[in-house]
Amino acid sequence: MAFDAPKLADFYEGPMGRVVRRTILRRLQPLRPARPVTNALGFGFAVPYLGTLQGEAQRVAAFMPMQQGIVAWPAGRPLTVVGEEFALPFPDEMFDFVLMIHGLEAAEAVRPMMRQVWRVMAPEGRLVIVAPNRNSLWSQFERSPFGWGHPYSRTQLDALLHESMFTPDRWDSALYFPPLRARRYVGTGQGWEKAGRTLWPRFAGVHLVAATKSLFAATPLYVTEPQQAYVRA
């Protein structure tokens, strides 16, 4: 994987990464649960976006898939966990809020992974996914972490959520400015966001979707199959 956890950390420490973080955080706020969050999980590389939850939630954990690697977060008393994406080391129905970013597009076994996320979410839980838009420039440029892995159209992401027993109830998008390193773009990111929403809405860099857990019509999917496939690979 080209953008492992240390490289993702470096990206977010740079000028482009800081603009990306601020831009996505603005769009995430309205997608969060209306009620106070008790237990929150960041899946993938969500640590740049979890700081606002530390003073609110009783528990905050950051799960990083084994193939991605791990960085310690936060400093002093790390709350990061590394493991297999299709066998999450958490009890059933533990989290009422899950934020997935830099996780879905890099998954090795998407549907088993999504079923694990479903398992650890509380019945009233809320899942928010940030995923690269396959129609965007961001998904085409490898200098961006959104240019690696499998990008999604909105239709594909909607179908995956329904197949994984989630009900999407709110959509948004972000990153309308081009993924260039020039400082003039970094400094005018919000101007690009406003213009892009009006002039080229289909070409946002990422989709954001909030979904709730569906409790009906479950299709059993056991972790033994992806484990075997992973070992053979």
C-alpha cells in the first residue's frame, strides 16, 4: 500500500493535508449523530478527525488495518489499535458512532469488513464514510492518498451500504479544489469549494455519507471465509 499510516500522517502535517482536513471537517459536522456520542471509533486513518470527539465521547478508539500500519495517537496515551479489518477486536454493539476514512478504498475484503463494522455498531449507531469519488481528479493523482485503492461512485457506495445492512440517510461531498501542491490553491481552498458546488458538483474529490444500522434481513457472513482467502493470498 503506497499511503501507509506514516505517509498519511506526513500528508496531514503538510499544507495540502491541513486544508483537506479543515475542508472535510466542515462537511462532517452536520453528519454526526444528533445526540451526544458515547463510544466513537475511527476506522482506517481517521486520527486527524477524531480530536473534536475526545472531549465529548466517553471512549474514542482508532482502528488501523494491519496492511496499513499504525501510528500512535494521541501522544502520551495512545488509543490506536491495529488488527485484521475482517475481525475487529471489539465487542458487539459497542460504538454509537463510527467514522471511516482512508479505510474503505484500501480494504482487502470489503463486504466482510463492512459486516464487522455492522457488528460492532450499536443498534442506534451512526456510520459516516468518507470515500474517494471515482469521477474526481483526486482519484487520478497518486500524490494524494485519495488516489490509491478503489474509488467509488455514489451509486456504488449506496449499493454497498444497502448490501451491508446500512441505510444511507444523508449525503454530502468535499474537495472541489484540484490536488495540486501550489500554495495559491492551498490558500484559496474554500473559494474553490464554493465555486465547485455550483459549477462542477459531480467532480468533488470525496463522497461523504451518513448511514444507520439496519436490523432486518441479515445475511450471515462469517469471518472464516475472508481469513482463509487472506492466508492463501
